Amino acid sequence: MTRSWRRVLYGVLVLSLLFAAGPSRTWALELDEEKELGRKILQMVRDHFRLIEDPEVVGYVQAVGRRVVRALGPVHYDYAFFVIDDATPNAFAIPGGYVFVFRGLLELMDSEAELASILAHELAHVQSRHIHKQLERGRILSIAGIVGTLAGAFLGLESDAARALAMGTMAGAQTLQLKYSREDEEEADRLGFEYLVSAGYEPRAMVTVMQKMRRMNWQSDSRVPSYLMTHPAMGERVGYLELLVERKGARPSSAKVRDALGDYPFVLAILLSRHAEFGEAQRRFQGWLQDPARKAAALYGLGRIHLSKGRLDEALNLLRQAAVLKPMSHLVLTGLGETYHRLGRLEEAEKALRSALALDDESPMAHLRLGLVYQDQEKWQEALRHLKRAEALAPLNPELDYQLGVVYGRMQDLGPAHYYLARHAMRRGDAKLVAFHMQKAKIYLPASDDRLRELERWLKESRKTSRGS
């Protein structure tokens, strides 16, 4: 048994003890229980997959997700969006409002509107509580059984192992295969279509992205199920969506119509420059240079490659060319700001990053980079303000935790300083360093502080996992 499997099994056993339901219980998953379940499964996803923590990629997906969420009206959840570093074209949502998109699906899409379409569809599943209803229909009557079911359906864990996780807790369930029904899919398509239009996106994008997934050959080596496996009847749904577009019109109803393409080519350029093989990324960008619609993104991607290699002058030249072609892209301006910063040209870096935030105040990377510029200028309050804003927008960033610890330390606010340095160590899995900074934080923070309890919980789970491995 691998270490990751031992962690999963241990987590399920803990869940069994915390939430096990007796066979006589009438199952009704309350909203608070669903949110707690979501947090537990989120940890399982983190154990099983590598999440992309790049603030530019994650921040972009989160921004698009928040834009769609605003079109939902009243919501039950604090929605959160994650990107999984796996080439499988897939996306899924779990109870509690957590939505996951795989890198492979991002690489399949061509526009922001197509990304918004997938997110709108997944949000509709969550809003309608389709997973909850499937579990009720399957008589999966315990949290441990639910975890086993979702492990098989969404995480690609082997069916025998997933069945073993739920053994004895399913009270007669016939199968672990969790698939949305055609009725669920039709409702999610209809509601997702309405969310997409209300958010100001081109509704035909929902048709085009479904057509792309339908055309794809899903014969991959990945263990993870494809979108087609958990979202059935794709052919019928494409036809139904085309009828929706014809009936309701092909233009968004929002007064503020979104650019269908948006900054999506630049996000793809980031993914290629950081996650593709170096030579392949360069070849792709050279091909893009021949396409006027992608030329700015190609220059940006090539500039990012030079930046990652420390070739700052070459990076600056390419990013300036990209900015001429796409002056209203906050991603291009953020890349320029980072390059100026690394060249020691702090005033130019500040100007570029402030311009980026004028275009998009919800860009976590622009806030992070501007915070670092202010840090080098010893403007501690300004640095802290922007770093905290970056944290609120995209909290899963170890570099951000470290920089917050440094800034609080320079401001002599030692309780938060040690907390953030402990959290940085926690992201790296360094239990000894977490314990060191936690003991220091206890000197300056009240014993009832939730931040201390967060660190204590992590250390406790870390020690149990170490014993189990």
C-alpha cells in the first residue's frame, strides 16, 4: 500500500468515527454536514493530486468563477475554485461548493467564455445539490461511504480500493459508480446556460466547449475519469444546448458583455511556459506568432520563458512588444512589472503594476508583485496591504505566506510573523519548522487565537500520518 493510499484510508477511518451513521438512521445530509464533508474531501483531493498554486492561473480561474457566482443570486456556499495539475480533460465539483478544473481541460479550451461555461455547469450541479440527491438515491448512508463513492467517481481511485473504503458503511448500496442522470445534466445545462448569459458571456461558448469534449478521444493513460464518464449523454446535450441558443438568442443578456476571448490566450501561455516541456512550449509559441489573434500571447509566453531562465533583458524586450499589441492586459503589465522589479527598476515596476491593478483589482499576482516592490522600498504598510489583498484572492501560495511572515517581522508584529512562517513550513510539509514557529507564535498570540488552532490541527494530523506510514 502506497503512502498516499495510507493517508486516504486513514482519513476515511477518521471520517467514519466522526460521522458514521447507524443503519436505522434516516439519511438527510444537512447543509452544515455537507460543508464539513466538502472540507474533508478537499483534503483528500489535496493528498491525491498536485494543485497548481500559480497565482496568475489560479487567480484567473477564480476571477472567472466569482463572475459567474455573482449571476447565481442567493447561494448556499462560499464557492472556491482550484486547478489540478493533470493532463486529463476533466472538471468536477464536490459537496460544499468546491469546483476543480484540470490543466488538461484548460489546454483544450480557447476562450474565457468556454471556461465560464464549464464553471457555470459545475456550479449548477452544486446549487441543485445533484451529488447529494445521487447519494440519497443510492442509499449511501455514511460520510465514509460518500468518500469512497466520490473517490471512485472523480479521483480515479481503483474501483476495488474505493469499494473497500466504503465497505460496511453503505447499507446495501448497489454500486459505487456515481454518474449524473440525464435529468441532472439537463437541469445543470439549463441553469448553467442562464448563469453564463447573466454573467455577460457569449452563450454559444457552452456549445463549442461541449463539442470539443465530444470530439476528443479519451484513450489516455490517466487513472482519472474523463468528463464524459461522469457527465453522460454528451451528444444529446450538444443538440439541446444548440436549441437553447437558437431559442434564447446568441448574445448575452447582461448590460456588461464580456469579451469572449478575454485574457485566455495569456493564461494558456503561462501554462505552457511553466508546465510544458521547454522545447514544446517554444515550438507552440513560434507557431502562435503567425496567428494575429495569438501573437501577443506568443510574445508574452516567450517573455515568461526568458524571465524564468533569468534572461531579463530578453524578457523585457518581448513583454514590451506584447504590451504594445495588448495594452489592456493586466497579465502582460504584471509580467512587465515583475521584470522591472527583478532588474531593480522599482519605479517602473510600481507604475506597471499599479496600471495592472487599475485594469483588474482582483489580480492576486499583481497585488503580490506590487507588495514585493513596496517591500524593497521599505514601505511596509503598503506592502502588507497588497500582500493581504493577494492572500484574500488566492490564498494557496507558499511564497505569499513567506513574504507576509517577512513583512510582519520587519514591522515587529511577531505573532502574525511566526504564524505565516509556520504556514509556509506547513505547505512544505516541514513539521519541525511548523512546531518551532508555532511555539514562537504562542508567545505573542492569545491562546484562543484560531491561527494557533489551525497549526495545532495540522501538526496533530501530520504526526498521525507519520505513524501510519
